[in-house]
Amino acid sequence: GAVVSQHPSWVICKSGTSVKIECRSLDFQATTMFWYRQFPKQSLMLMATSNEGSKATYEQGVEKDKFLINHASLTLSTLTVTSAHPEDSSFYICSARSLGNGDEQYFGPGTRLTVT
Amino acid sequence: RKEVEQDPGPFNVPEGATVAFNCTYSNSASQSFFWYRQDCRKEPKLLMSVYSSGNEDGRFTAQLNRASQYISLLIRDSKLSDSATYLCVVHLGDQTGANNLFFGTGTRLTVIP
């Protein structure tokens, strides 16, 4: 099946710093990538939809200036958490939808962010 | 109202038991349905798609009732390795560039020796 990687798998940073998370589709081209956040014991919450070559679409309540998304190519999307705070500590998961494979999304392994 | 609602769980069952999870969805235009499995601190992984005719994959059986907007997952002969959170996922249909994938909150299953 299609493989999506994320890097880093976990990161600890100090409050006020920025953290960049990469999401790559390894063996397919992804026209669309999605960024989710999951707090403990809760379901995935969609943060934003990222289309290659265009601006990301953010869900209500997600600050676009705080969570910067760049989808520069068909295989790479990045999420930058700017000026991170402890409440941003969460599990961030990306998924990718491949060309010509309408409904199915392939999930990355997730990035656990801890802000101290 | 949530797009997808699931049994809250948790379900604690002995090995070998049969367990069923239920899920309802609110949008009748939903087109595709899935069950995902998520282990602790891991990403969701597709367990199986759900078809109108019902489908079976080994010990797992999924059913869809479009009239009632209801999806189920049946696990027979539970194994310890089945312990996980099971997410009901509904896809609204492909709108270019949009995410129409809605997740339930998940049902936690623990299979006890």
C-alpha cells in the first residue's frame, strides 16, 4: 500500500520556539494532504487541508498564522507550529490522498510534540 | 449534531468473545464508509471498507444500513492483539481538494486474557 512518512516522530521544544513537521508521500503523488491533531483520548481533529501549489484551507478555530502549512510539491507538505506553547502539545498526524484514488487516505505515523 | 457518532465504550471482553461496535452518521449523502484501527500513540490504519452488501475479512464483519445510516463492526473470537481503538469513518464524497472524511471519537476495546 501507499506509504506516508513524517519527520520527526517526536519532538520536545521550549515554549516560544517554532517546530517544523514534514509529511512525505513516499511512493505516490499526493494532490491533497491533510493535517490532524489528536489530544489524549480524543479523536482526530482536522486542522487544515493542504493542496499542492495553493494556500491551505484551515478549519474553524485553527489559527493560520500559528500553524503554517506549505505544500510545495506533490510529495511534501510541512506544518510549522510557530511560537509553540504547552497547550500545543499534541499528536500531529498527516494524511495524503493520491491522484486517482478518490476516497482513501493514507496516514503518516504521527509526530508527538511536547512543549515545555 | 456530530457527523459520526460511535458507542463510547470502553469494551472489556475476554479472549474468544464476540464483540460488536455500532456507528451512526448524520449525512445521508455520505458515500464511503470505513473502519480504522488505532493503537495507542500510533496513527489510524485502515481495517476495512464497508460495503452496502456487507463484507467479511476473517474474523471481522462490517455491515452498512443506508436507510438507518448505521454501520457496524463485528469481531469474532477476539484476540489479545485486537485491543485497540476502533474508529468509524465516513466519507462524504469527493469534492476536489476538500476533506470530507469524518471520524467518530472511537471505541476502545480491551481483550482480557
